[in-house]
Amino acid sequence: MAGMKKLINRTGNELKVTLIVRQGDHPTQTSGTVDVDLAAGRDEASGKDESVQDVPYGNDVDIYLNGIETTMIAHGSAIGQRQVVVERGSKLDDALNTHDTIEFLYDGKSILISATNSDVKPYTFPAM
């Protein structure tokens, strides 16, 4: 069965994401990529929200991600990054392959990537 990730764009800008699919279970080979365009937010006219998408990747054999690439235009500049797994069990490998949701944030300088599982509730601060 192919893999599936929920991608959530919280950058406030349109974001291009490329998922790099691993060939088999060793990170030295890739079997392809999946390109995704995430909107900045909900479309006012249609009400459709393309900033959150469930994205299938791989196949029955190639079920792991080997990396992720992001590109965004903000304030007249292209901001991008590419992260690739070079060792199984690394923090990036675990983030991409043991979580079902990947969120993207922008801190004014860099695109931040956070991986979680959908059954994990985010921490909320107690009311004061």
C-alpha cells in the first residue's frame, strides 16, 4: 500500500512542496518525487481550502520518504530548502516516516517543518 501524508501550510504564503520517495528501505536510492502546491489559505470566493491536502506517494514497495523540498515566495524573494535522509533512524528519517502529518510554518526567515501524528492533540496553555 502506498504512503499518505497530510500536508498543512501555515506559512501565510503559497508553498511548493516536493516529497522525495525512497526506493525500498535504504536511503541511498530514490524512486521518484511527488510535487504539491499548497495554497496560502482558504479561497475567499470558493471557500475551498487547498492549504491542507492529503497526499499519496510511493507504492506497495516504496513506502518511505527520503526527503522533502520546499519553495515559497515571500517579500519578493524565493525561500527554499531541501532536506534529504542519509541515514536510517536519523531525526529527519523518523520525522518523515513515523508521522502522518507535516506542517509548514514561516518565521520571517526560514520555512519550519514540523511532523506530528493526527491523533496527538497539540498542547494548550491553561486559562489565566
